[in-house]
Amino acid sequence: MIRILFVCHGNICRSPMAEFVLKDIVHEKNMSGQFFIRSAATSREELGSDIHSGTKRILRQMGIAYEKRKAVQLKHSDYAKYDWIIGMDHYNIANIMRIVGEDRDGKVHLLLDFTGLGCDVADPWYTGDFEQAYSDIKKGCDALFKYLEKKL
């Protein structure tokens, strides 16, 4: 089983969007049983909060199932639990490293690195542009899945 944790600042916009986008992709490929996919925050600001309404709206528009959930924070122990820890932007990567310490196994990556772009997924909390965040996350998740599919 491949264990993936998506991480953003608050775990209410980008990381849960990525979680449910990738869950949708693996479900469509009949591979859900081969993946364990979750999301977390680097900050404590939104702990316990549900997914942002803008994220819910775009997931509904795209026909992607999601469930009510509570934002959680990344823990040091998550490094051992997950095979892949995927940040949405460079700021997230820096904070992931602060929490987990050394990335001795090469588990920590920027989502859009899998597309070859290597840029950040802009935070719709600040931009208000959930459509652009979705577009970037979908591209990143498609590329991540194709990369992982070759490893199965």
C-alpha cells in the first residue's frame, strides 16, 4: 500500500482538495485498495475546522466526492507513517521539514514537481481563486499518480 499525506498551511483548502482529487483518481482506476491518502496542516490555526466552502464548491462542481472532516496538524511521527509527504508550496516544505526533521528517505516533495513545473500551488485562502488551485492540484495529482503507477 502506498501511503500519501498532502500538506498545506491550514488543512482546509489545498491539502484536502488534493486528498480528495487523488482519491477520486485512484477510485476511477479501481486502485483505492492500494492507496492510503490523507491530508494535514503545518499550522494549528484551523485545527478541528471542516473543509473550506470554496474547496467544497469546486469539488462538487467537478463531481469529486468528499466527506466532512476536521483539520489536523502534521506530526513528527507522520514521517514514519507515510511514504510520500507532499507540500503545496515552498513555505509548506520548509515547515514540513521543521516538524519532521531530516528527510533521510526522500519522502518530502512539492506537488507540482511531479509536473516538471516545480512551482507553488497558490493558496486560495488568500487569492480567492479556487478554480486555479484546483487546476494546479489536478495537474499535480495526475502527474503524481502516473509516477506512482509505474512503481506498482
